[in-house]
Amino acid sequence: MNTERSLWDYLRVIKRRIKIIVLLPIFGLLISWLYASNITPRYATRAQLTIQKNILRVGAGLQRGVISAFEKSALTRMASSKEVSFLAAQYLLDGGGHEFHAKYDNQNEAQLAGMVRSVVQISNIEQSNLIEVNAVGEKPEELADFANAYSQAIIEFFNAERRKNINELKDYLNAQIAKYTDRLSELDVRILALKAPERNLPEGTMSSSESVMSVEKELRQVESTDEELTNSISNLESALKSGDINRILAILPSSSFVNERAELARLSVQLRDLLKQFTESHPKVERARAALNSLRASLLESTNSEGNKLLSGWKKKLEDINIDKARLNSERAMISSAIASLPDRLREEGTLVREQSVVTSVIQMFRNRLEDLDLSLSTPSDRIELFELASVPQKPFYPDTKLIIGMGFAISLIFALAIAFILESLDTSLFELRDVERLIEKPILAVIPSINIDANKVNECKIPIKREMVEKLPLVVDPRSPSSEAYRTLRTVINNRFTSKGKKTLLITSTTPQEGKTTTIVNLSLACADAGMKTCLVGANLRHPIIGRFFAIDRTKGLHEILTGTMPPENVVQPTGYENLDIIDSGSFARRPAELLAKPELEKLFSWLKERYEIILIDSPPTLPVADSATIAPKVDGILLVYLVSVAPRDALVRCKNILEEVGGNIIGVVFNDIWGASQADYAGYYYYHRYASDEFRRI
């Protein structure tokens, strides 16, 4: 048996569970909207600070430096300190020369500092000299105030810390200068003592010592210049080889490529802002990245050319320095060789003079550093400046109502589809004709639509039976209804498949109760009688006898009396009031129906009825609950199963078929009952059949 589902099977599942699939997403939309509406909106704004690092070099002035990742991290930690938040609170309370959007006069400084720290976060922007001050919270005006005040506080705190560090360094340098000045005075005294008149030194010795010191002084200067120039050449060559535009620009003079540096910083910030709003593949991001890469490529070519020129000049200068070093080393060796022959006291004098020169150089170095520090106080070498003020955010970044509603709808739709298919998998009932045929390997002989008779037609019917019985007889009340035509179709099929082959006794049963088998057998008997077939109805449902309610007959006699031998068949058969249709009702109450139906008198009755009727339709209880149908099955020529759409489970229908076939029953087919009442949408093709049967055509 093929159990694979096709696309149409899934579509039918969706149609059958359309209420769940539609209502759950609508409910999900409503819940998502309510959830998004109840979320407190959150706003975000930012201010940006730029870090400039300048290096003061003696005789070279200010030179642009590169901010390392470690330095940026240290500045970020400093900017996140509690002192900065308290300084920002002071700005908010005092105004600080800045017009804030809201007033904070009634706030406590500590409380205000805590509020600032709770909404402000500091972050680095990679590959740039920028620091972001982000503020996230529920009040947009306060966020802009907090971000701007915090930015000003960072600048003030950085400047204060910088001044403090410079003053501490100046105190240290002054102490070192005083220490080495004392040492220099001591050396002067010792040198004067060695130059006393009583010392008889060789002529020209002092001038030789002074020459050595002069050469060594000049040699130290040349070596210092050589070391600095060698480091500069190495850094520039490494930067040019790596192609890092930032490293090259840091080494080149600050006066070169000023406009290009500013444009590079602007494009870097623009790209970073776009990446926060869009993905990597967004056209705006790609255009910004292309512009940045183009500028970098152009600037890299220009800086490489400028760097190579500068590198050539430095290398030529280095060659000259190396020549001077060789010359000075040679002179020092010659003079040192000459001095080596002097007495020990002269050598001591030379040592003291050299030390005096070194101490003098150290003192001068400390004084130069003091001058640099004084210059840095008046012309800041390292500074933080405000690059962009924070503005008042106009719309919240959270919640994203459209996203929440969309996700709620998608999740609820997926959940609804999952529930629909889970319910479908748990529902073991059958909806499709082909499913029933495939499951029990028996044909569908007829499809009976739901019986819906107009109330006026029921009122016009004068049959002396209860109204609820009349409403189930479309062949009597409304002969042109779809259900009437369906019963006529069933009669035609049975005639072709059953009675035309000489078979007469047909048992009508079902799998479970309340599947409409009694209504089916009564209407089928009326259809057979209308076709001129001499028909007999036999009420073999001794447990729940209701077939007699459809006719105005004596219900005190019936099959029970025949099987018990109380009355002969000819006295039990009653006319129904319809031409060609007689009935044997169930009769009086039977205590043990299954045993009664197993008597040989039932087969004798069927033989007697076959001699007098063309077709005998036998009503019986459902097969699974009781054994009555299985008892009758081997005694009849055929069995007709009535299946109410979506009622009996698959396993029950298969079990019913197996029971009937195990006892020797011959199942000729299945009646698919009450299709419109179960699922009209799945049998839309029968609407044409309905119109054809019920429309009144005007004759011209």
C-alpha cells in the first residue's frame, strides 16, 4: 500500500485545517503587536572624540604619531572611570558653558553621576583615532545631554591628568639636574686640583686630552644621529613594504597630505556608520568601501613616492655620517694611543674631563626635556578633541515593531502548520475516496451527500411517521435532491454488480455506530422499489431496531418471531405503503441476538425471500461493537459497508473488513456517506452534480 503523500495531499491538509492555519497567525500578529506596543521604547545617540598624538623632537618640532591599540584601550579605560562620570555630573549641574536640553538643578551629584554611568558606554572605532561615547536609554533629551557632558568630561579629565603627569615629570627632571650639577661641580674641583702649577706635565699633554674629549663628544653626537637615522630608515622601509597607509603617514612630515588625511578619516567614519545600519553586501556599504579603498590606493601611491624620496635622502645622509664615524674613530684611536704613554695623573685628568663632558651632556638633555614639557603645556602634543556632538534621537531603535510583528507572524504560521500536520497525523479517520479504496482494496460504489431537505417540503409531506424520520427520506420528500440522485446511482451500481449476477441478499453494515447505515438501507430500498424491483427490507438489528420507524407498520412482529418459530414468514412480512417494497421489522426484544441470528431458521428465511423478491436488503448492527453482522455475513450473497467521512479510524475500517472476510463474507463495496457534512471543500467536484440534480430548467 502506497503511503507517500503528494503535493495535493498537503494542500488538502491545509484546506481541512484552514481555521487553525488562519486563526493562529492572526492571533500571533495580535500578540506580537500587543507585545511590541507594551515595550518601553529605547533610544540611542552618540558623540565622537578624536585622539591626536604628536611627538616632540628636539630641533624637529611636533611630529604626528600613531595611536596603538594598547594606548586606545588605556584611554578607553580612563574614560570609563568613575571620576569622569562625576565630572560629567558637574557639567550637567553647572552648565559648563554648554546649553543642555534639560535642567538638572534638582538632582544630587552622586545620583546624577550614577544615572550617567548607567546609560553611557565607551567604545573604540577600529582602524581610526576615534572614540565613541554611546548613550542608550528611554529619554532622548537626557541621552544627548549625558553623551555631550560625558565627552566634555573626558576631554577635561584627560587634560588634567596630562598636566599632572607633566608636572610630576618636571619635578623628577629638576631633581636629576640638581643631582648632576652637584656632580659637575665636584668634577670641576678635582680637575682644577690636577692642573695645579706644581705638576710638571709634558708639553702639549693637556691639548691632547682636550682633543680626545672633543673627538669623543663629536663621535657621540654622530652616533646618536646615526642611530636615530637608522631607526627612521628601518621604520620607513617596513611601512613602505607593509603598504600600511597609516604607518607611512605617521612617519612622513605632518604638513604633507593634510587634505588626504582628513578625507581618509571621514570615509572611515562613514563606512563604519553604514556597517551599523546595513550588511556587508549592501550597495551603500560597497560604494563607501570602494571610495575608501580608492582613496587609500591613490594615497598609498603618493605616499610611496614621497617616502622613497625621503628614504633616498636619509640613506645618503647616513652614508655621510658613516664616513664621519670612521674618521672620528680613527682620530680617537690615534689620540688615545698618544695619551696612553702619559703618566697616570694625566690619564686621570682625561678621565675626569670625559666624565665632566658626559655629565654636562646629561644635564643638557634633562634641560632640553624640560623645555619640551614646557612647550607641550603651551602647545599640546597629545590631545583629545570633540569630533561630533550627540544629537537628540528622533525615533527609538528598539523595539523594531515591524520586525517583532513579522517574526510573530512567521513563528505562529510555522506553529500553525506544525499543529495542522500533527493533528492530521494523529487523525486516523479517512477523508479521501482513494484512501478508502487503497486501504481496504474495495471499490467506492457511491458517494452520498449530506441530506438537506427544505423544511417546507417536509411540512408538505403527509407520511404518518415522525418528522425526524421524514427528514431522512429524500426520495420521498425531495426526489430531485442530490442525495436522492446519489441513492439512485447506488441502486444502479448494485444492480450491475450484484443483482444482475443472480445475487439477491445484501447485508448493509458499518464499522462503528452512527455512520448512517439504516438511513442508507431505507433510501436504497426506496430507490430499488422505484425502479420496479420487488424489494424486501429485513431488520436484523435486534439490539437497536429503528428501521421500522420509517414506515407506518405493526412493530410488534418481525424477525424475532420468525427465528423463534412464533410466527411464519408470510405472517410477518408487511407492506410499507410504497409499491414493490415490503418489510420484515426486528420484532419484539431479543435477549441474545447473536445466538438468535446464528439459527438455521435465518438461512431458511433468506431462501424463502429469494423465491419472492428480486433483492433483499438486510439491516444489521455495526460490525466492531457486536458479533451480529459477522454472524449474518456468511449467510448472504454480499455485504455493503457504509462509511461516514472522517468518523471511523483507518485501523477500525481494516479490522471490520478482515472480520467480515474471515467469516466468509463477500464485501462488494463501500458507500461514502455524508460528504458535504464532513468536508464540502474536499469534494468541490460534486457541486456540479448538485446543480444538475436540483436546478429547474425553463422550457421554451
